[in-house]
Amino acid sequence: MDKTCTAESAVTASSDGASLAVGGFGLCGVPATLITALRRRGARDLKVVSNNCGVDD
């Protein structure tokens, strides 16, 4: 069973005002591909819960 998908297909259910839980640790866990896919989708007013404080810059 193949459970892989593209970032774009992973965020298709995300709409304006969606709540997202994002894991990660420092630079190793930043979901950059998914963030880019969300930006392309145009989702706005997202509520994000994360255990990652981000990176410099």
C-alpha cells in the first residue's frame, strides 16, 4: 500500500481559518514544503500550534 502524496494534495482540506498542529525541532523539523503549499493555496487566518520557535531571519 502506497501512502505517499504530494504537499499540494496534503493541504487540499485546509481552508481559511483552519487549525493546524505542526511538529518539528529547529531546522530539522520545519515543514517548509507544506508551508509553501499552504501559501500557494492561499489559505488565510490559520491557527497554528507548534513546538518549534522558528529560526533566525
